[in-house]
Amino acid sequence: MRGDRFTLNTSPPWRLLRRFGCRNPGARTTNLASPDAVFDNRTDTWSSRPNAELPAQATIEMIGPAAVKAVTLGIGDTSTRGPAAFELQRSDDGVVWSRVQAWAGQTWPTARLRRTYTVTATGAATRFWRVLVTASAGGDSLELADVSFHTDLNADFELEDRAQWIVQAPGLDGQKAIYLGAELYEDPARAAYNLNWYGFRSYNPLRSVRTQTNHSGLRCLPLRNGPFAYWLAINGQRLVIVARVGTVYLSAYLGFAHAYEPPSIHEYPLVVGACGSLETLTPDATDSNFRCFFDPGRYGVAANYPDNVWRPHSNRFAVGNTEYGDQETPGKVYPSAMSVDGHRSYLRANLDDSSPVLPLVLGNTTPRHAFGEFDGCGWTTGFGTASESRIDHDGASWLAFQNAFRTSPDNYFALKLD
């Protein structure tokens, strides 16, 4: 109505700090024999191409553009078969190539030598890069043991590695620096197409996702290479993902929780939770630890406590009627951690037949500490509530989702949509 006033809570957008790497081995190509040996970062395997068939190329296609600042080449067991003349080239489409920098007159005094070349010429960021070798140092053929591309001479990761992202969330007040990273894991033979998530307190652009200082360890969200339904709930401090792959619901919580202590005591309440800690998970898994973050198995959730220590949270390690509580992991998520002997199943609909939404609380017994609550997520009952059902609670709309493949009424949570 006229005269009504509304307050919109906004924060600056999330920042994309990194997006590159190769999606899978198919994005690394070469015309040398034994292609796998060109990109395996080893000196005891190598590929060859006869001099009469040069030039030889080693090409990468990344998921996002990056500028190459250094190139590493390695040779095999014969020093006279190393590259004598080569150049670094870039392309916007993988078809038309332009030279960035060339090297000539190279010699290799010893076998199995690796040498890094600094790129002093200016090459704009692009998705396609390649090394083109036009001459060998002698002998009858060229041998390459390794080709690597680098964004910086001192970086500990290489651009032909698996795809990775790093983002920075601003917090609800726009003043925070919340860092999350992910790697893409693909193994078609296992039907594994996963996002492996990490959290860390600070960001070093020269370190990979896996080598950032004091990271959480990976938490895997298994997906598939094909269409699937998904839901995203994002604000300034966290991201919640739910994906439906077939009849299985996979979910992840990435970002700050609502800590029970003020920021002066608990400055960085980051939580990284998904379906497990193995990068090879697949959506059809049925083992006891294959669970979602709101009732995690070993070890589906890691939380950063006030002492800046990442502590795992695990509710259960068995299934069925003997769904035992995990006695070895002191971190828990309540009320999901309540015994299945009857306690959780007692939590049913409200007196008005509406679905309850209870806070999902993280806590620890060693040390004894009440951490806080997941933001925008709550426990709900599955009695009369199927996955994707809408729940109206506390003036907001929520959606109910099950825990992976489990459909018993005590295996559901609710995601707030607004």
C-alpha cells in the first residue's frame, strides 16, 4: 500500500578470486607419443616425436582464462633429444594461435633435467595455451618428460592441474573476508563428477586450494555429468547447495554459521559440510558415512572454532536399526544427533499439523563448547512431508529435503528460501 516502507538487507557481491585448471585429461592434448607422460609431472616417464615430424605441441584448455608467467619443460634419458627451439602460444578459441614468447639455442647438459622459463612478454589471460617445439637439440627425435604452465614463478600449483575455484564472501555486513575453495574431481570410469570443497582462514594466491594455510580438509559433494535439479540459497556469509541426482538428495553448507559468541571471541565461525571426506564419492553410495551435513557421518562437517582449530563433526557410523552414534568424534549436530531408538522419531508435526523447524546446532564435547547454529537451515520431520515440500514457518518459506537416499521421517532438514 502507499506509504509502506521496506528495508532490504544487502551486502557486496561475492568475489571470484580464482577460476582455472583443466576439467579432465581430455583438456590436455599433445601430438607426442604416450600423451599421459607429457603432463604427469614426473621425470621417469617421457614422450617422443621424430624430428622429421616436428613441430610437436602440448596444449591445455582451462575452464577459465589465466595469464601464463612461466613454463617448465623436462626431458627424458637422452640430453641430445631435449627441445632446442620452442615457443609459448595463446589462443582464444583453440584454433587461431599467436606467439607470446620464443626460445632458441637451448641445450640440456644432463638427462632428466627440468628447467623453468620465465615469460617476460605480455600475454593476456586466455583459456588456451600451448608449447610448440620446432627443433630438438640433436639425435633423431624429440623427447619431453614434462610440460607445465604457471601463473607465477613461485606458485605451488600448475595450470594443467584439475579445475579449481576460490571465492571470497563479504559477510552480512560487507566487512568480512570468508574464503572458500573447490576442486573438480572427474573419473568417468567410476561415474564420479564431484565438487570437493575447502575452507580457509586466509588466501594466498601462490598456493593451491589444497595447500592454503590451515584449511578445513576436503568435503565432497558428489554430482553427475548430466542434467539434475538443484537449489542454491546464498547470502553474504554462506552458500547452501541441494542437488537431486535421480532420487538421491545431496547437500552442502559452505560459510559462516551463527556463532553463539560475539565476533570478539569467535571471529571466524566457518563451517564446511557436505557428504563425506573422500573425493571419490558417487551419488549412488549407500555406506553408513554417506550422509549430508545436517546429520553427518565421518567426517562430513568441519567447523572452525574460536581457537582457530578445525574440528570434525560426525553423528553416526552405521545404518538401519543399529544406526549407532559416533562415540569417537566429539563434534555433533543437534537435534539430528539424538538417538534413533525413538528420540528423533518423537519429533512430529506441531499441534496445528504444521511442520516444526528446529535450529540445527553445532557443538563439541572435547572441548565442551556450544558452537552455534547453521544459518537458514533447520531440522524438520518427514512425517507427512516429502522432499521438496514447502513449509511455512516464522514468516518465511522453507523447503524440506531428505538425507541422501534416506526417507525415514527422522532424516530431513529444511532450507529457508527468503
